[in-house]
Amino acid sequence: MKELILHAVTVFMGFFAIMNPIANTPVFLGLTAGYDKSTVRAVALRSVGLAFLIVTIFAVSGKLIFDLFGITLYALRITGGILVVQIGFHMLQGQTSSVQSPAKDIDKQAQQKAALGVAVSPLAMPIMAGPGTIATAMNFAAAPGRGEVIITVIAFGLLCLITYGWFVRGEKIAKLVGPSAIDVITKMMGLILAVVGMQMFIEGVAQAIQSFS
């Protein structure tokens, strides 16, 4: 029992260090700036829900999925890195799409549908359920015994609930600082996203070179 509790704490802290809901909240604010309260909550709920689903699937049968489709972790890192760099670059340059800056003449339902796309990419994948998180889940769940798999899923589920709380409270921060500050945050987060994406890309390339050497 003591070993399971220690394992649960280790798993949670490992996930927290990688996903870091505190650091991801400004990114969420930048990506959801300009949307109403209900849409922001919907994006937050969908993003953490998808992240939980992705990590759970890979924790339970990650190795089987990788083997089945011939996927490697470094390929996932390279692809995810390219996507994040692209999104971060557009945020940094202020070249936001209709998803991040909805036009007034677009139907509200269409706006919400476009906004929910942000929950899938980049929020759920690869920011929250990125290669590092997936690899961590697979490593923790690989320990002998079914208890470790259950603990891994529960620990990440708890972190998703905490992340949702941070995302929803982030809306109050947005109202407090104002639209000008949000614009600055968006560009800052664009730079950070671009750097994070490049780091993912570099790590993926390094792993690929190492595997072929």
C-alpha cells in the first residue's frame, strides 16, 4: 500500500512538471481571447477532456498503438514541434485566424465551432497531451501490475481537473488586465509556443539521428 501511494505521488508530480497547468493558462488566455464565457468554458472542458482521453489510451495500450501504425516517439515529437512552431509564429506576428479572432459577421454557432478547434490543436494535442506526457504515461503504466495503470490514469485525471480550474479562472484575469494586455500576452505566448515547438522538433531530430546511428 505504501509503495502504491509513493507511486501515485511520483506519477502526479511527474505529470504536473510536464503539463504545468499554471504555465499553460496564459497560453489558453491568448488562444481564447475575445470569446464569451460559455465558449471559453466549452474550450477548456473539451481540451482537458481530449487530453485525458489521449493519455488514457496511450497509458493502457500505447505500445500496441505505436507498433500497429509503425509510429515512433521521435516522429511524434518532430510533427508536434512543427505544428506548435507554426501556431506560435502566427500568434507572434498577430496573424491570427478566425479561430483566435472571430469576425463579427460570422454566425455565433460557427464561431463556437471554430473556437472548439483550438481545444483539439494546439491545447489538447500537443500542448497538454504532447510527446513528453504520452511517453511519461507509457513509462508509468509499464510497471508490473494493473494498479500502476489505474493510478496513472487517476493521477492524470486529477491534473486535468486542476487544469480546467486554472483555465476557467483565467477568464477573470483576462477581464482584469484588459484587451491590450491580452494582446501582449498572446504575442508573448506565441514566442514561447514557437520556442517550445522548436525544442520538441530538435529533441525529435536528435532521437531520430541517435536511433539510426
